Amino acid sequence: MSQDKLPTFKIECAFRFFKTGVKVGANYLKYYGKKAIGRESDQATLDEANATDIFEGFAELCGSALKVAQMLSMDTINFSESFTKVMSRAQYSVSPMSAPLAVQAFTKSVGKNPEQVFTRFDPNAHKAASMGQVHVAEYQGRKIAVKIQYPGVADSIKSDLNMVKSIAPRLLNTSAREVEPYFEEIQSRLLEEADYRIELQNSLEFSRQCANIPGIVFPEYLPEISSQRVICMEWLDGLHLKEFLATNPSREILQKTAQSLWDFYEY
């Protein structure tokens, strides 16, 4: 994205999120309006309506806004089940960037286009997440995963979070002053996450430290074709945890899986 288009893009994002705030406000008005005239209006319906409107707003922003949605999906203390259930879509329901834009982002970060690096490269995303998407490629006879960060994600973290922060006090039923430290911490962590060189270093260290834990497998990482905005690794087939549980695994497999996860986090 050229620099002359960035101001217009930011204005569009701000307007979209303003509309999200208006929708959330309207949901509260409906909720309290029904209560005022004695009609039934349950909290779960309000939470689901708010979550749906907020998720749609976050999905348009992508990047750090969707990372916040992922965090909200795991916060079962401050939010209801109906709210976190909708927000959990941020973990796997994200629209990918176009194939030409993915190729452009890879080339800009690595300094070579995919055809110069890989024997085969699928320009269409296999999976898309909040800050980047994964492509399938072949490198030196091996199937690998190529994670490419969305253009402009790192540069927009602060402005994205400022927009999210505008509705946070209402969602958390607290003051703007109280949520400030929370968002400062999120911003610091997201800036780290946006630098794939840090992720690569951490992943290599985790692989080394946890090599002897039964049931835990790490891919082989490829530093020579990774960069600040691209990270390449061996392809490992697998299922999302939700998909895995849907296969109705035996009690023995569930126990082994749980033990492996416990050993990893305890280690």
C-alpha cells in the first residue's frame, strides 16, 4: 500500500469502527428499552448481538484488532459464553489477502519473489489468521509452510488498538483509565509478535528445550528464507483442537494429549 493511500485507508477504518460503536450502542438501547417497558430481554441475546457486530468490525480491520478478538474469545471471566463463542471465530474465520498481494508482500520482505526461492509455491492462502496467512510451498524437495504477514500490520498496531480502546470501557464495564495499562501491555506484545525474527528465535529455543517431551513435535524452521515479515518452516499436518475433539478420540488418546500439553506448559 502506498504512503499516499494510507491516510484514506485509516479514515475508512476509523469510520468502519465508528459504525461498530454505533451498532453496539443501539444494542444496549434495545436491551434497556425492552426492560423499561417490561418486555423480556436476556443478557445472552445482548452479548451475542454485541459480539457479532464487534467481530465484524474487527474482521474488516484484521491485524491487531483481530488479535484482540482472539484474546476476548478466551476471557471467560469478564465475558459470557455467548460472547466468547462468537469471538472464537477470530481464531480461524479470517478472509485471506489476494494472491498477487501475498506474492508482493513476500518479495518485499525476503528480497526475492517466491519463484526464485521455491520449487513450487501456491499463491493462494491455505489458512488465514489475524496478522498473516500460510501458504504451501516446496523447498529443496520438502513440503513447507510459508507464513506471510499482511502488509502494514506492524505499522497500524497503535492506531488499531486506539480504535478498539474506544469501546473497551463499555464492554468491560470499567473506565478508560483502568483499561489503559491493559492495552499498553497488548501493544507491547503485538509489536513483538509482528516481528517474525523474534518468533523464529523463540521457536528455535522452544524446539531445543522441549525436544525430549513425548508427544510434542516441532517443525524444522528455515532461517535462511525467513525474514522480519515472513517465516518458513517444515509442513506438519494436523487438526485444530476443535476439529480434533469432533473426531471423538478415545479416552486414552485424550489423556495422552492432555499429559503432553501439561508437560509442555509445565516445562
